[in-house]
Amino acid sequence: MSGRVAAPWAIAAIVLVALPFVYSDPYHLHILVLVLIWSFAYTSWSMMGRFGLVSLGHGGFMGVGAYVTALLWNHAGLTPWIGIPIAMACAGALALVVAYPCFRFRITGHYFALVTLALSGIVLQVITATRDWTGGSLGYTPERTKGSQLVALQFDDKTVWYLIALGVWAIGLVIWYRVDRSMGRYAMEAISEDEDAAAAAGVNVTAEKLKITVISALMTAFAGAMYCQYQMFISPDTVSGIAVSLQMVFAVVVGGIYVALGPTVGAVITLLLAESLRIFFGTGAVGWDNLVYGVLLVTFIIFLPKGILGTLLERRARGGDAARATPSRAAVGSPARPG
């Protein structure tokens, strides 16, 4: 990365880190923490979605990450530092169990989406049915620590949580960037275009698909665990199920599925929309956000398939190309006058 490109990123990083020390309003910090955590979750979905693997089961992975972490803490006394990796391993194993048969027998497109949709619904039903352990539809609360907040990963200071969420968000961007610059990206793009041609060229189609699916599932489970530790309360509707999966699809499509910061833009829009409806309409607007998500999703798929950020960057690139392609008058000289 050149110095001219790196300088704005360095300035942005300094501003983001310094923000809570300059402006520490609890409500606004709370919104920023949620935006950063959900941005990481949306980025995890875009890891698959950008290659044509439309999953509607990521609500299941997020629910596994949140509930397994909380259950291990409450019932086994395992610190989240141990519980979160276990939860991620469970989500990764679930992804393998579901995805391997699909990829092995070429269940793709809308059939794959339906399989993952079923996964999301099954996880939601399991959480609801095992109410003696998970609290069912009433929700579940991790026990407050009586010892070290660091060991329990429970902090009362929102500035601490903002810095943690900022680090998680940055890790998500790094993972996205590494995948984007890897050979696996070209393999997945070839697979999304034509599986038979990719296989004939020597690409292990099943292995490549499984790799990106497991990475996405692990990231989503981690996002669920972080959301649980921050909110200290989870319910089936907030971290699992079809609604959460569709929210991820909406946010990524609106922000820009092919741009690293697209999911972040989508997270800002979804969170601000939900908060605005809650503030202005209160309990009378329960469920309205999902209705608005659906309408906007259809609108963006038709008119802005690359999302807000993706479309802006595309238009900027076109403008730059047009400027370079049009020589200035000084460069070509004045037209010759007839003698």
C-alpha cells in the first residue's frame, strides 16, 4: 500500500480509536458498538454471498455462537475465552455437516438457499424447545461475574466495549482483504461462473466452497458470542432464526456485497432504521423494520444490485476513466485553421 493510500487509513484509524475519549455519550457509544459488531457479522455473510453462495442460515450460526458461549459459562463455569472457541468449533462443524452434502451433490442456487433456510429455522426451534436450558422464547442471561471482568469478558465501561468492537470490526476487514487477495478468490469466482470449467481447470470445487463456508460460519459464531457478551441478554429472535439471516442479506446487499466496507454501510443503515422506528413509534412499530427491510431489499436488487457503496465507487471509477480517456485541449493543441 502506497503512502498516499495509507495516510487516509491511518488518519481514520486514529480518529476511530480516539473517538470515545473525546465524545463519550453512553447512548451513542452503545449504537456504535452494535454497528461494529453487526458489521463484523454482515462481513462474514458477504464472504459467501459475494461468490454466489446465498446462505439464509447464518442466523443459525450466530445463535450457536451466542448460546453455546453463554451456556458453557452458566452451567460449566467456562470463561468465554474458552467458550467462544468451542462455540465457533460447533458452528464450523454444523456448517460442514450441512454444506458438504450440498456441495458434494451440487445442490446450488435456490436449493442451497432453502437448505440453509431450514438450518436457520431448526436452530431457532431447538433453542426455543430446550427452554429448561436456554430460557426458550423468554431469552437467556449470562450470569454476572463476581470475580474478574476480564476473565468473564464482562465490562461495564462502554468505552472498553467500543475499543473491543472496533478491534473485532478491523479483524473482519483484514480477513475480507486477505480472502480478496488470495488465490481462493479466483477459484471461487471461477466456480461461481462455471463449476464444470473450474473443475476441469484443476480447482477442487467442493473443498474451495467448504473453505469459504466454514470461514464465514466461524466469523458469524464469533459475532454472536460478542453480541451476547456485550448485551448480557440474548433471545432466539435477536441472535438466531430466519429474521436474523434475512437482516444480514439485506444489510450486505444495501451496503455493497463486493466492497469491503459495504457491510459496514449496511449495518449503519439497518441499526439507524431500527432505532428510528423504535424512538418515533415505540412498541407500535414492532416488526416494521423487517417490513421495510423486505421492501428496500427488492428495490436495491432491482435498481442498485451493487449496493450504495459499490454503486458510488463504480460511478467514481467510470468518471475517472472518462476523464483519462478525454484529452484536454491543451494536450492536443488548437484545431488548425483553414488557410
